[in-house]
Amino acid sequence: MSESDKIVAFPTRAEMDAAAAAWYARLDGDDVTAEDRAAFGQWIAESEHHKAAFERVATLWDGFGVLKELEDIALSAEECEPSKPPLITRRKIVAMAASIVMVVGVGVISMLYTSFTPERYATGVGEQKTIRLKDGSEVQLNTDTQILVKIDDKARHITLERGEAHFEVATDPQRPFSVFAGKGVFTAVGTAYTVRLRPGAEVEVTVSEGRIAMAAERALAQVTETTETTKIKDQHLLGTALDAGQNAVFTDKVESIVSIEPNVLTRKASWRLGLLTYQGEPLSEVVADVSRYTDINIEISDAAIQSLPVGGTFRVGEIDAMFDALEVTFGLQIEYVDDKSIKISRAS
């Protein structure tokens, strides 16, 4: 026998998870025999890794209710040998698991590995994108936005690294959905809200549906679900809760909370339809907002017009239409200094 023939190939974690998935499917059926149970007991008693693999699959398939019974089977199997050889061989187990993966498409094993891996999504300047996450939640990224997503079997963590994003959260009381932005954590179980990271670590949050809890990042957003509401366990670290129709500004604490009218809420959310809508905001604020959608540097050279109230609706990317409106409607002068610079001043 050569040295290579002496090498024993240990099963990989994927193979063990595949076997565990096959056992779960088999033992969850109505035609489980005593021999099947004995074979399972022998398999799970062979290694702690087998037990860990089965627990992972049971967790994924919401199988906590049967774990105790199956552990009892495993313990009893250690005390006596099965009366017959196992009916299911290792080769059959792997084959069964393979067929299960083919039936479900993506497959349990794929979920075990890909869902725990952080993923980063981003948009460029002037770009917008909608992403459907593995848990069924939907995230719409505004211009120049970047998020880091980590979803596992216990929690859903999104880090807003820059920009603005709207979250339509899939309800899952067992896995709170937490958005980390600046120094804050904004947590919900099932709701819809927008988080914007402003310059200077200031965070703006607007809730369109449901309720969210706000806390300093050090609170770790430990959330429990009760029949009345969602609340943070560490109450002394709680900033506050925001309901639908409320807007807040957060640094390392809550700076302000205001209730906004439905028409204002609609206007603030217009970017999600590819529109920029203003209704009396000062020119300086409008220019700051529009600047997020272009790499052109826009300068208001006349301080006297910075507070000029501006209204109108413009499509994202149609910055020239806004400049035309400022010239025609508001009597301002637009000077194209070069391809990347524009100055706004009072018309002479």
C-alpha cells in the first residue's frame, strides 16, 4: 500500500452539513422507523461535529422544537448497539442531501455559508440602486452611498458607511434589523425608514412606516419584542423611539425630533422616484442637496441670496434644468467657470 493510500479524507463542513440536512429531512417525515432513529443516533454520537452540523441545520429550518427529542435518541444510541446495520449509508446520505439542495434551488448549505458573509453595496455619484437582501428586506441606495450588510441567524446588521438609504424591513422578531450610522444605531423588526449620513457625523432618520428605536452605538441595539412595542433592553442607553411620520437628527445623542406632514414626508422621499422636490427651502440648502448628485462644484458667490426660498421639481441627473429655472424664474446668474465649476450670483 502506498503512502497516498494511507491518507484518510475527513469530511468537510459542507459534507457534514449536507448529511445533517438529509437526516433532518428524513427524521421529520411520517415514516421514520426505529432503525432510522438508531442509525441517526449512531451518526450523531460519532462526533461533536455531527451534532453541531445538525444544530445548524435545525436552526435554519426552525427545528429547535425537535432537538431535545433527537438528542435523547442520540444518548440512548450510545448505550446500546443497533440491532441492524444502519439502513442509510454515508454515500446515500450525501446523495439525499444533494437531491434536497437541487429541489430547493439555492439550498440550505449555500445559505449556511453565504448568508453569514458580510457584503458591501455602493452607488456612484448620481446613481441609485435597489437591492433585495437575503432576509427579504429591500434597500434603496441614493447617490454616492455605501453600505455593509451582515445577516446571520441571530441578527441583521447594516452599516451605512456614507450617503443615504431607505430600508423596507422584512418582519422577523427573532432577528432585529439594525442600521449603524455615525454614532447611532437605529433598530426595527418590521418597518420602513430612511437613514442619511450627513457631513460631520450627523445622521438624519425619517420613519415612513412602523416604529424604530434609536440608541448610541455602545448600546449594541439589544432588542426584544413584546406585545406592546419593540424596546431596547438597556433602557438607560435608549435615546428614544421614532414613529411613522417623525424625523430626527442624531449625533451621539438625539439632537431633534419633529413630526412632519404627509406632503412633506412625500417630498422628502421623492428621491426614491428619481426626483428632487423643493418647496421653499433656502437656496444654500437646495445647492447642498443637489451637489450630492453631481461632481460639479457649485458655489453661491453672493451671500445675500443664500436664504432665497426655492421651489420646484427636477429629475435626478438633470442639473441643467435646475440652473435654467434659477435663471428664468428666480432671476439669478449662472456662470460656468469650467466643466467642473459653477457660480451662482444675483443677476446684474
